[in-house]
Amino acid sequence: MREGIEPLVNDGFAGEPPTKRCLSYLQTQREKGKHVVGIYCGYAPMEVIRAAGLVPAVLCAFADKTIAAGETVLPANLCPLIKSSYGFIKTDTCPFYAISEAVIAETTCDGKKKMFELIADIKPTHVMDLPQLPDQKEALENWSKMIKNLGGFLEKTFGCKVTDAGVIREIKNTNLKNKLLNQIFDFAALTPSPITWQEIYDLTYFGQVATTEDMLPVLESALTKLQKRVADGVYHGKKESPRVLVTGCPVGGDATKVFKIIEEAGGVIVCLDSCTGMKAYAGHFEENATDPYQSVSRRYLDVPCSCMTPNSRRLTELDGMVNKFHPDVVIDVVLHACHSYNIESQKVKAYIEGKHKMPFLKIETDYSPGDVEQIRTRVEAILETVPKK
């Protein structure tokens, strides 16, 4: 991106880590008397949290510096996301955990659910049992019950009230926020792209925390600026830069080293297919459902995380992203010891190379800088396979 171009979000935090913007926002909400609840995963039903008048805070999970503290209790061959999360709590260095009065957890993987047992005595921790066969009738029924149970937990913990009308209101708000964010994502589909992966990441990160009301002026302003960039011929990278779709595990903090390497190697990231990217804002909540909890349940069960089986939706969603964003390369980022994403990567590779005839690269990594040069060599090699435009 050319120097001097106005940031999409120009609120004093441009160029800062997205955590700073979110922490400032949460502190402002607390000053207004709102309670904060911590979340780890995209399966936490935001609509129920907000219907209760509460503010969600995404808890720290992406730093190498807390891994050593986590490993004093957890096994070294565990996923870095879990070790980092626990290390932050053990060292009392996550400001989001510090201001959260309760934690909403979920059973997406064995390591996380056992880690939740270790922190449950620190502050109220509500674990939701996530069904992992999403196409079964029982999955919808059971996850709906889990979501209702969450409402009961929030009512008891915070003395609030979660009503059907409140959930319906937040369903509509989420649909509006998602609609505007997807209009922003549309600009990444242009060739060349006028938006960077960092700008997409910052907006999606902030979108998990902020209400739709607070996000509207941010998103509307970003859309206006993007339209101006297109009119002025402003774009990211070079016109002939290889376009990259990044899929796989959630990526943030120190793990964004992969994104930076892709850019340094001459690639342009046009799609972030993870729950820390665009995935959380895909899909649509049914607004006129008889039971709003089933509407919420259905939408979250449709999220194509590798914890689901069979996870054919991930391939279907990849079809849509490939057709929309026109990548030249697909890179699958897998965290060490994340067995579900690691195993599923084989299916994704066969699908991308077979159906879409595109180069595919799987990168297994953690949060340390030790493999940066190895990753760089592999990324440069895969980008070299892209025909010159």
C-alpha cells in the first residue's frame, strides 16, 4: 500500500495491534457500567451475550512469550494456542482475561476442554458441549439447548435477563454487521486489491467485540475510503502479484508471521479463511424463525471448523472463495498438534489441486520465530510456480 494513504480505521490506533483498539473499547464499555465476558472461540454465541447486555472479549491466545509458562503444567506437544492461552492466565498477563468477569468456553477440542478445567476455579467458566456431527437432527436440538443454558448462566451470574426479543434483535444486528463486512471483503476480490490482509484482520477482530451500532460508522467509513482508493487507482502489492488464499487454523499475534512472509515474498493475501478472519462473518441468521435459539444454533453449526465431521462444508465454502477472490495459490496454515486441521489438510490439498488445479502449500508452525526462514523458502518456491501475468 502506498505511503500516505489514509487508514481504513483512523481512530488513533492505526498501525497498532488490533488488541489495543479492542482493549480501549472494552474499557469504555466498562466505564458505562457494562459487564465483560471472555471468549476463546467463534462458536461462542455472540447474539445471546449481547442480548444479555454484556460485552464479549476475545482472550489472549497467540503469543510465544507465554508458552514456557504454559508448559510448566501442560504437555510440550500440545497446540500452541492452548499453551499460550493457559500461559497468559498463569502469568496474569492477559488484560482481556483480567477485565472479564466470566468465561464462555466450548468443547471444540480435547486439549481446550481439559485446559478449561484448570482455569475453572479462577473465575466462573461456562463450558458449552458443542455437537460435532452437525448434519444430525440431534445436533441442532442439543446445541439449541446449550445456547439456552448459556442464557441461564448469564442471567444467574450477572443478574440480567435474556429474552427472545433480545436474541431476535441481536440476530438482525449481526446480519447487518456481516452484510457490511462482506461488502468490504468484496474489495479484496478486485484485481488488483485495494485492501490489505492487515486491514481485513483488524476489522474482523474488532467486529467480534464491538456492537453493530458502534461498528456501523467504522464500516461505512471504510467502504467510502475503499471506493475512493479504487477511483484513485490505489492498490496493494503489484498488479501482477500472485493472489493468495490463506485457510486453516485461527491465526493471530505471533502466528501472523506467515502472512508477513507471504507479503515479503511478493504475494498478496486476498482471502483469510479462518475463524480469525472472514469465516466468522459468513452465512446468515434466519430472522423470522419460530425459535430464535434454533436460528442461532443452525448458523453456528454451519461454521466449517475441522472439529466437525464430516466437514464437507469447508470444501463447499472454499469453492465459493476461490470463485470470488480468484487466488493463484492456496496456503493452509496448521498449528503444531492441531490434529483435526492437520489431517483435514490432506482433503483440502486433494480438492484444491484436483478440482481447482491450483498450487497448494501446507505450513505447520507454532508461534516461535525459529522456522521463519524455512517457511520463507517454501512460500517463495510455491509463488514461483504461479505463471507470470
